Amino acid sequence: MADRISMTTPLVEMDGDEMTRIIWQMIKDELLLPYIDLKTEYYDLGLEHRNATGDQVTIDSANAAKRLGVAVKCATITPNAQRVEEYHLKEMWKSPNATIRALLDGTVFRAPIIVAGISPLVPSWTKPITIARHAYGDVYKNTEMLVNAGSKAELLVTDAAGTATRQLIHEFTGTDGIIQGQHNTDASIASFAHSCFRFALDTTQDLWFATKDTISKKYDHRFKDIFQEIYESEYAGQFQAAGIEYFYTLIDDAVARVMRSEGGYIWACKNYDGDVMSDMVATAFGSLGMMTSVLVSPAGAFEYEAAHGTVTRHYYKHLAGEETSTNSVATIFAWTGALKKRGELDGLAELSAFAEALEAATVATIESGVMTGDLFALSTLAEKRNVSTGEFIREVGTSLSLAR
Ligand code: NAP
Ligand code: MG
């Protein structure tokens, strides 16, 4: 065998839980270690180790991602009451993704992997649509009240000097009702904007952004203005040089345009729009096992992962000694995304080329008719074979070794 590809800067490796932890090891053993002298700074975010370290390992891994710039993460369990019992947890630890996102102040971009034979439910979508969701504020950090008839509701803001400003929301005459207070911050919106502009440049795709600024003349309009100001002052020249566009429109117009588009752009969404639209777009593109995710910090750190969880149901089958057919594609692409980025930052063309070859081998395997059960159920290929978790990864390995 030829010499393995060497690396200079390590990747931050965040290991995880359950079925995806098993897939993680298989990918390393069969698809990476035979070809790369893999350098990683390893953090075990498996729930047992998070518990043992009082979740310090999650914080350490996020700081490592900040320092080294590129991380790859396995899916992890977000504990709930049942997990606290199952794993005898000292505490109901927070979602690792939430902890990492808070420390990196990043935005999550989700994009589907497209393969022949798995047709999007929207026939015109021939290229991926990447959704960027602003993950701070709005209705997710609201204050709301039930209001009795006869009440008057007002917004009251007291500034640093103690001056109060009031505005009427509504006088509830004759009927009970409801009110809600929402906020966002210029700093958070600006971080979101920087992550979006950066990622558009990074992937050479147009960036779309939409709000309802005609109705929400201060709140949504602020989002529109901050994006526009940052675009003009820092990114317009780079966008022009890269041949990409920043396009702002109203959210309802955006939805209409998305439906008749061919894809191939990033759609930046406010928090609620992103919550709803990401599920719609993901479903329309096929399986969760084909959805990738990358957290991009405004300072330029990248953390790659699969969008799905630890696939618990399959893991229990695996523990019971049954054959599983779990899709490893999004986890493979998390590794290739990270390796490509590392290669690009460190000027290691060979490493980036390897990552691209691995992606091509993965897609070619599925397009040759070899796939896991989730894809088997969707694929329109005439000749197709439903294979196990391990067999799929071995087939990708064969395809990769033949291509090299
Ligand atoms: P999930 O792990 O995404 O799985 C939900 C279902 O989707 C699976 O049972 C399976 O359907 C299908 N599926 C998802 N990924 C698949 C794949 N790669 N291949 C084949 N089928 C796949 O979500 P969950 O069961 O709600 O959550 C399990 C655990 O993951 C939870 O502890 C949760 O906290 C955690 N989670 C972590 C992350 C993260 O780390 N980013 C994200 C979400 C959830 P069938 O059973 O019908 O085959
Ligand atoms: Mg949702």
C-alpha cells in the first residue's frame, strides 16, 4: 500500500453515543485509518464520560474547536428523565450541541446529500438546499401571559438612565386574550449574518434571507438592516469576486421561490422559520441519514456532524445481537467535510482530494444499488440491494480502494 496521507494540524474529534458511536469506529477503521495518518485531539462525548467529567469534556471539546478551527462530531444523547435513570446520571446534562453552539456562538447549516435514485419530493430540486437557522431568541425565549377581559397590556422598557417608555399592545375589552413578549439582540443577529456570509463564500453558493419586514417594521426590519449593513461593509466585494449573490426578499415570496427553484443556495431563516422549514426541506429530500450539518462560528471555526441522532432503536437491536441496517452516509460526510476543511486550511491538497474521493465512493456505492434499509425503501433504482450497517461501509471501502 502507498504511504498514508499525513496531516499537520489535528482535527477535534468528538465521539458520541449508541449506534452512531459504533458507526464512528467502523468509519475510522475501514475508511480513514488505512489511508490517512489521522491526527485528532480526541474528546469522548459519550454520555458516560460526560457524566464522569461533570460535562467538562463538552466544554473542553468546544474550546478545542475554537483553538484548532475544525471539529468532527458524532451524534450524542441529550439526556431526559429516562436517560438519567438508564445511565445513572448525576444530573440531566444539557444538550452537547447547545453547549458547543453557545461557546462557539455559531450558526447551524444543514444540507442534504443528493444521489441518483432518491428523488426529492419537489421534482425541480436537483441541487441541495442548505438551511441556516438563527438559533437565538424570538419565540424560543419569549414571555407570555393569559390576559383577562378588561386588562390593558403595554410594552414597558426602562433604559440605563431609568427613563421608561411605554407602548400600548392592546386593551382587552369584552374578551380574555393572550400576549407575548419577544426579543433579539443586534449582537446575535450580527453573528448570524457573519456566519451566513462566510459560509456562502466558503461553499460558493448564493445566500437568501427573508423576514416579514413589511409587517414587522421594527423587529424584522432590524434583521434586514443588520444583514444589509454587514453585507455592504464587509462582504459585497468578496461576493462579487466569487460570483455569488446576496438576495433578500419577504418570507412568503421566499417560500414561493424556493418551491420552484432548482436548489443550490443557502436559505438563511429566522429562528421559527428555520425550525419549520428545515423539517420540510429535510423530508422532501429523503432520509435523515443523508442530512449533513455544520456549525460555523462567526470567528471561522467549523464543526461537522450528521443531522440525525444516535439512532437508539437500531442500537438496541444491535445490542440484542440482531443485524442492523443503519445509514452511515451523513456521518461519513461529517468526516469528509472536516478533512476537506483541514486540508484547505493547511494547504494539504492530498487530504482534501482524499475526502472528495471518499464522498464520491460513498455516492457511487448507493448509485450502484448497494444501500441501507432507509434508502432501499425510497430508491427508484431497478437493481438494488438492502445491506447491513457494516456491509455498506465495507462496500464503500472497496469502491474507494478501487478508485485509488
Ligand atoms: P434519531 O436518532 O435521529 O432517529 C430517529 C429515527 O430516524 C430512527 O429510529 C430511524 O428510523 C431514523 N434514522 C435516523 N437516522 C438514521 C440513520 N442514520 N439511518 C437509518 N435511519 C435513521 O432520533 P431519536 O431517536 O429521536 O433520538 C435518539 C437520540 O439521539 C436521543 O437521545 C437524542 O437526544 C439524540 N439526538 C442527538 C442529536 C445530535 O447529537 N445532533 C440530534 C438528534 C437527536 P427507524 O427507527 O424507523 O428506522
Ligand atoms: Mg423543527
